[in-house]
Amino acid sequence: MLEKLYEKIWRRIGGKPWTEIIREDAQREPLLYLLIFLAGGIFLAIKAKQHWWQILLGFTLGILVGHLWW
């Protein structure tokens, strides 16, 4: 059942894996994705209260590593 659902979605989005679609989109609009991840980090930092600096450090390292890898 999940296989058929995935196949329907696959055909609808053009026969590409969703990771490739996201990668192409992120290469067209890198600032948008950086802002999305920044907003996610800030949201988690607000929710984490006293451990905010650990979460922001993790997001910063993730953005740097992701930027260099991509």
C-alpha cells in the first residue's frame, strides 16, 4: 500500500526523489533555507530555555557543515 502511494507521489512530482527536488530548490534560494533553519533554531532555543546555547551551537554547526558539503 505504501509503495503504491509513493509511486503516485513520485509520478506527480516529476519522477525525481524529494531530496533532489529540495536540493535543486535550495540551490536556487539558499537564503530562504538558511532563514528557515535559523527560525527553527530560534524556536527550539526559546522552547529549551536554559539549554538554548547548546541548540543554537548545534544548528550553527549544522548550517556550516551543510553549506560546505553542498
